[in-house]
Amino acid sequence: MKGELLDRYAELIVGFGANVQPDQVVAVEASPEAAPLVHRIVRGAYERGARYVDVAYFDPLVKRIRIETATDDSLSWVPPWLGRRILDLGELDAARIRLSPIIPPGLLAGLDSARASRDRLPSVREVLQTIDDRSIAWTISPFPTEAWAQVVFPELEPTAAVEALWRDLEHVCRLDEPDPIEAWERRIREIWQAASRLDELGLDALRFVGPGTDLTVGLLPSARFARDGGRATTRTGIQHMPNLPTEELFTTPDPERTEGIVSSTKPLDVGGSLVTGLRIRFEGGRAVEIEADSNAEALRARCATDEGAARLGEVALVDGKSRIGGLGRTYFSTLLDENATSHIALGAAYALPIGDPADLPRINESEIHIDFMIGSDEVAVSGVTRGGDEIPLLVAGDWQI
């Protein structure tokens, strides 16, 4: 990888993703392998006037050792200072940058997936609180580690696999454009315009129909796709990009009105355990059957975390103009795969898409938030209006509105 590419990437993350402000505290979280990019991010943040940059590295192999050797009853314990750190960042109206994946896909292969699912680190539930109160300007961006690259490109030698993954990321992050920020501004305007058209339809539900899928997801009355001009805005007015890259239009479902069956169209990584061939049946908004070709236990265990874990907290649409989807590759990383195709998420809902405060008590609450992909060119998406009409929305990845 070239230093120039890392420099451009760090500039995009710091200046556009997190939009670091003068005198702001900045947190950076990554695996140790990402240090070359982390160092550039730190320098860029200080050059923009950051007061302090706090770097936290999480070693994924330490996580595997814990799951291999720790006692069963200790695996779900989360050190309280990790959650307090996030809340303290919120009190400071900080920026938070995360380089993903910290846990490479398949890291926990060969371990009991139900046991492994008890250790949810490095994720902590306090993050969801700071998202809803909009206290932190946060962004998540990918960094190609060797372990991740070899899962995506198993036919290549490690060095070649990393180089191939970097080429993909340069494209999907628009770092191959003369002005990546302007390129992102154009794409965000496209996404915002599509979201606005959806909101004009007055949709009550979304329906997904395709191989192994016939799913209807009810929406809350004031749920909207177009919010904050296509970006997130903190309570102090700082605009930021939670996901970089991003291609999705998302909103908040009614947690009691999801019905039918759905098949995942891409493998799902649950904290290092790869779930393949996922199939879920919903009744009354709840996932009542979870089956998979591998590691179903990992997701079942997460869905037993609390009452809201087996209900939906997000539904998102992605069109065929996604650069990630256009490559036709599976990345085994939620950050990229969820921006390749339409998806839903089990667990916590986001308050951002809700227009009427009266709907806020109805959004789903949980300690987890797990996205999985349900879209493809074979899955048609339609909208059901409040008057009962069904309107085609996405067919073969193309907008019909």
C-alpha cells in the first residue's frame, strides 16, 4: 500500500467522516495491524486542532484466548470502565473513529459458537446510548488486515490478498476520485433524493420477495428515510458520516409488525463466528425460528440477550448504484456488505429517523444491533402505502420511483 493512499484516506476519515473540530477530543479504535493508518489519523486530527486523541487498540487474538480458556460465567462480563469511556466521550461531545473489522471474520472458527457469542467485546451497549443522544460525531471505516483479506481472497497469497482488498477499498471509498469529498457529496445527494421520494409515498410497510424470502416489515407512523440531509448531525450541530463508505437508505420499523420468512443473501459475521445460509421466520414482529447452515447458535444466543434482541430495529434499502454491490464480492464485513445490498437489523433501533416524538417510546430497545443482508437482484422490494396500495420500489437493483 502506498503512503499517499493512506494520507488521502486519513484526510477523508478525519475531515469528512468524523469532521473533527478545533479543541475536540477524538477517540480512535482499531486492531494493532491498523497502526499505519491510525498514526495518520492522529496527526490529521491534531492538525485540525484536536485537544487530545485517545487511541485504543483491541487485539483480536486476546479475545480468542479468552473464549478458549475463561470460565463460562465470566464471558459475558464487560469491564465497567469500557462503557464509562464511551459515556465520558459523549459528555465531552467528542469524535469517535473506528477502523473495521477489529475482529476478523472467522476468527473464532473451531470454537463453540454459543459460548463465543457471550463475549461481545469490543462492542459495548453504551455506544447505542450515545448514538441516540447524538453526543458523539462517530464514523466507521474499513482497514484491510491480512486475516480479513485472506477470507475475502482465499485464492491469493497473503500479501497479494491485502493488495487486492486495498484496491477494492480505494474504489468503494472513492479515493480513486480526484476529489473524494466532492465525489461523496454527489453520491449523498443521490441517496437523499431517493430517500425523499420514498417519504413522499406515505409508506406503512416494506415487502421483500425473492428466493426463500417473503417478508413484510411494518414501519412506525413517523419513520422517515430522509433525515439530516443524508448525514448524521450531533446535538452541537456537527455533521458526520457514521459509515464511510455508505450507500444505504435506512429507517425504523415497528418492532411488532414484521411477518414472514427471510433468507440472508450473504454470510453474516457475528463477532468472529461466520453464520452461513441464515433463515429466519418472524411472527408478530419476533424472530421465532432461526436456522442456518452453520453457526446458527451464535445468532440464537445473541437474540436471547434481552426482550428486544429478537425484533427488528432497522430496515435499509440499497440500490444498484452502490460501488460495493457493483463489485459483486462478499466481504464478510457488515460495514461493507450492508452497503452492498438491502438489509435488516435485529436489536436496537435508532431514534434519528423518527419525526414524531410520540413514536419514540415504540422503537425497539436492545443491547445488540446485528445487521444482515437480505437483498439481491432476485429480491424485489415493494412499498405498501397507508391506503393499502403496493408500489414497486426496487427491481433488479433499480429504483422504480
